Amino acid sequence: MSPSLVHSDDALRITEIFYSLQGETRTMGLPTVFVRLTGCPLRCTYCDTEYAFSGGELLALEDILNTVGGYNPRYVTVTGGEPLAQPNCLSLLERLCDAGYEVSLETGGAISLVGVDPRVITVLDLKTPGSGEMQRNDYANIPLLREHDQVKFVICDRQDYEWARFKLDELGLQGRVSELLFSPSHGSLQGRQLAEWILEDNLPVRLQLQLHKILWNDQPGH
């Protein structure tokens, strides 16, 4: 099928669309199509997708949906960059839900969740002190989270761990969302160390290791 005529009011700048195993979150290990949008207002110290900060290709929504459909997936993850930095992301999420996929949104939490389709599973990454972007967290998003959503903390060190542990209580996250995810920052903190801290404090969180880094050494497109 030839590409649709692209109009800015129904298009998104896309870095890549690819089919792989989900490396994180509740659906870790399940075959998933990833739609990676271009651009991000944050510059986290541990960012592993700097190649998505700029460039990309302007694609019509219809072409994105056709590409996703070609993989015949059950699960679709919209990620970045920061996908919500492009307003048309909201339309993409809605269209993907309408197509019958289980759709997740990976967002850094600096942009409002207002307007995100309620069928979407939001994975909100609250930025820790070690990220260098903690001050960008928009806590007005917390009341907007739904029971099926997930909150993730990338932990760089003990300070990050203690901060995240405090936020669990301060924000009343336990019971608000389906999953609380603690992930060691790749190259900064050993997963075993984080596991031991979680066990010592009997925290109600899920330790997650980034499967894609283990399997493919974090190569783009995986």
C-alpha cells in the first residue's frame, strides 16, 4: 500500500516501529509492537534512547496503523522519547484501542495525562533524584492514574531507593495502580543489590530487569 498523503494535523514524527518482546512492565516477555515517537523534553542521566530525541519520519496515522497491523500483534506499546510531547499521540492511542489491541503508553510523567484514552495502560516513570530530572515530575498526574496503570521508578543508588520508598507512601501508590515497578539503572546499580533492599524492607513492588538489554545488549530496534 502506498503511503498516505501526510498532513500535520493527522501525523506523528516516528523514530521507529518494530516487533519484539516487551522488556519491562506487567507484559514483560510478550511479543509486542513498539511505536517509538520522536522527541523528548527531558534529558535523564541514564537515557538509553537518545537517538529518538530528533530526526524521525513524519507519518500519517493511517500509515502507522497499517504498519502496526502488519505484525498482527495483541500488544502495542507507544513509547519515545516522550510520546505525549506530540499532541497527536492522543489520537494514535485512541485509534490503536479502537483496533482492538491492548495498548500501553510509556511516559516520563512531565506532561499531563489529561486526554489519554481510558482503555490505555499508562506506565508512568516517576523521575528519581539520580535521573537529574526529578523536578520535572508532574504530580497532578497521580490522581489521573487508573487501577490498571503502572508506576515505574528507575533506581540509580541508595538515595534513589529511599526516595522512591518514601514516594510510595506519600503519594498513596499502593492499591492505586496494578503494578509498582523498581528497575535498577543499567550500569549504575546491580539488580541483586536492589533485590536485597526490596526484600529487607518487604516492599510491595515488583523488581524488573530490562529483558531487552539481557537478550540483545540494548540494540535499537529491540
